[in-house]
Amino acid sequence: MTNHTATNPYPITNWDDAYENASHINNANDFIQRWETQSSAFRQQLVQEDRAQLDLSYGSGERNKLDLFLPTTPPKGLVVFVHGGYWLRFDKSNWSHFAQGSLAAGYAVAMPSYTLCPQASIGEIVAEVASAIEFAAQKISGEIRLTGHSAGGHLVTRMLCDDSPLNKETQTRIVKTLSISGVHDLRPLLKTEMKDSLQIDLDQAIAQSPVLQIPGHFAPLTCWVGADERPEFIRLSKLQATIWQGFELATDWVEEPGKHHFDIIDGLMDQQHPLMRSLLA
């Protein structure tokens, strides 16, 4: 009998640093400013073309609003993009330009905001995102494709779990989910300073971690991550794809060379980019 000892090539002693992206990206603030500028210009363009329905209320909360963007032809279906920011920051207005690839491919795109922590728990945010998806699904017929970045990657993956707040009719319309740099296991966040703002304990972390849940919907899942991201994000993407391979759904994970946490989503702007091809596969 041979004994095998597990080794960790990326031992973590500082968990705050493990989840800190901006300080490991050159000129990180430039990305945030660029997102705001490009998003605003793209949104204004679609308003002028009468292809944008802005601030649609999908719930009673102040931030329960979504923008719906329409292609130039009748929609083939619906793509929903859920933004990240560790459930603590940003809203739908920072990301409009990332609808370009899906719109060019003939899909309508919904981009929701949601109540942020600590005003809402992560579980409550999960429920709000489900309400946003169902609201948009009532407006756009056909297949549904989900994608989200970072915390948004977690939120769209949660929609596939067996305790998903989505109704079964909406779930059955989902044909693909693409989680981009998703935070699929929340337990390590208990070791970070964020845990106080997230108001999360071990029971909630377990309940809201897709890696610890059974999938209830079996459309393919891709976990996409940048090869230059923090090792923890690479680990979580591989973990989610690998652990759900034990169930009846197709999963894969992709490390895109030369990409970090802030530029990994650029592929959503180009219909021909491998990231978009994966979403639309």
C-alpha cells in the first residue's frame, strides 16, 4: 500500500490577500473608470437606437432593477449577465458594454442590479437574482444563457443547484451557464475581513456554496478563469467544474492565458472570442 501526501502549491497564510485582486493588477483603477465610460457610451447608443429598456423593476427593493438590451433582429433567446464586486459593490450601470457579443449574436441581454451586503444577506441576493431572471424570462421567449463575473459567477451557478429559487419552468429554459472567475466556495471568506460586511457564518457559507450543493439542472456549465488571476480563483473554478462532473451534466473549466481578474471579461464584447463561443455553444 502506498501512502500519498497532499501538497498545496499555493499555501495561503493571508486570506485577505488571496481574495484581493486590485493590488495585484497594474493600474487597476483604470479598469473601473474605463468600464464606467464605455458602459455609459454603449447604453446611450442603444437608447438612441431604441434598443434599451432601462431601470425595469423586477422587485420591490430600491436596487431591484434591470436593464434589458435588444438585438437588431428578433431575439434568439435571453442572456443574463450578473455583475460581481464581492456582493458589496457595483451595479448594472458599470457593465452595459459587455452585452456587445451576445447582442451581435442575436440575443437579448438582461443586466440586473441587486441589494448589496450588508443590507441583504448572500442568500437574499440569490433570491433577488432569481427574481430578475424570471422577470426577464417573461419578456424574452426562448432559451436562456446565464453568465456572471466573480460574485456574479457564484450567483449564476447557484441558479443550477437543487435548491435553486428559480421556478422549474425557467430552469428548463437554461441551456448554458458560464461562470467567469466565480467564487464557488464561500467558506474561505470566513477567514477574511469581508466576513463582517457579508454578515456570513459557517451555516450560511455552506448553504450558499455551489461546490457543496447538488445540481438540480443539468445544462452544461463552464467555469472560465484567467491564468494570471490569484491562485484562489483558479482553484475555485477548477473545483466547481470538477466536483459537478460526478453528476449528470457536462462541465469544463478554462484557464485563459494572459488574463487577470479585471480583463478576463473582455471576451464578452466579441462574438468570435472563445469566451463568447463557450457561452453560445
